[in-house]
Amino acid sequence: MLKRLGLVLLPMSLLIFGANARADFTLEELSAGDHRSDANIARNEFRNPVETLEFFGLRPDSTVIEIHPAGGWYTEIIAPYVRDQGRFYAAHFSPNSTSANQRRNLNAFEGKMASNRELYGHVTTRHLLPPHEIAIAPAESADLAMTFRNVHNWIMAGLEHEFFAAFYAALKPGGVLGVVEHRALPDAGMEVMETSGYVTEAYVKEVAAAAGFEFAGSSEINANPKDPTVHPRGVWTLPPSYRLGDTDREKYAAIGESDRMTLKFVKPAN
């Protein structure tokens, strides 16, 4: 079976993980490998994982934290990439969460990782539920922490500052925090950010700065200029959620997934 990466077809044999598995898989190979579902590969178009991970500075020898990885869409790429030379921490939901969905999500993720150790290596799952569970890696041990479309959830819970403080504590001096988030219009207020799933770049920078981070750069890798960002059911109006069902489905399909900011922050070295 072959799967497509742009114009390159990758044979299944490239992604067989076993005792003699290669240790030099590229991000391109992993993003379109046979270990990923067709549905997950199809979302590469909107999530641009290779370019995003390269922008954040992911290396094969990185000690990396993926924050709230949910079902592991990004984990499928990152964990095999750092399997042999680096270390991977999944700062996932907590079994103590009051959300049954979060607990199910955690169990499914842990089952997925355990089902294929040869592929994912040793994934260390930590539980992140401020203010009580915040130790997502040993203090000042990680080179890189990344979060993908999660900041709006923390704003809705009123815990965004606690989350960013946890990231700061886990990163080495000089370590990088990478943030991808649905991007609100610049003049959007807190009411918009607390209900729509969209967040302003200025507010993400404000929260990061309050935790001690320095802004290090941005990229338009995940921008979507077709997204006006104002929708009846917030960001969940768009694919893949389609909260309006069949109502105006073609219109929202034509927009595609949300406009997203891609921001990089650094923990000061001294």
C-alpha cells in the first residue's frame, strides 16, 4: 500500500518499525507514513506539520513536550522522530478530570502508545490539570514544548496563566515554546475569546510574557486568509467539526479549517 506525500509516494516498507528499524526517518516520511490513517494524512493540508515542526526547531535529539496531545495526531509524527535520540513527554489530560470525555481521551491515547512501542518508543505520559497537576516534565529539562489549538480551552477554563507557568517551569533556559492557535481578529475582546475558540495574537503574547517568556518570532505557515473568523458556532462551524450539520456546509468546506497563528517563544537563558 502506498500513501501520498505531495508528489512523492512512500512505500509501506519505509515505515516498518521493528528490531532493525531505521533511526533517520524524516518528518516528511512520518507525516504521510502507513502508520497514519487516511483521515489524519488528509489534514496535513491544513496543519502543515512538517513546516510547523521545523519552524519550532524540533530535532531528532530533542527532549520535547507535546501539551494536551488529545488523540495523538501530532504524536504520530513527533514520537517516532525523537524515538532513538531524544525523549518525548505527553502532557495529557488527567484521570482526575471532571470531564468524562477527557478521561476517555487519555485512556485511548495511552492505549495507542502502548500498542506499538517499536513505533513510538518510550512515551512518558504526564497529567496536566492546573492548579494541582502541573509537573509535566522534570524542572528545566525540556528543549521544546508545543501546543496545538489548545489555548482557547484554557481561556474558557480561566487557567491560561497556570498552563503557561507549567510550560515555563519544564523548559530549560533557552528552551522554546511553540504555539499554534485559532487566530481572532486583532480587535476581538475576551468575550469572543471565551466563546468562539478564536484568540488574538496579542493576548497569547501577553499570557506568555506574564509567564516569563520572550517572543521569538511568528510564521504564517498555518494562516488561512479565507477564514473571516466570525461564525455562528465559532471555530467549530468550520471543518472538521461542521457544528451546523448540512447547513451551509459547502460554504464552510470552501473556507477550510481555521486561520491560525504560529508563534515561537523562548525561556530566557539567564
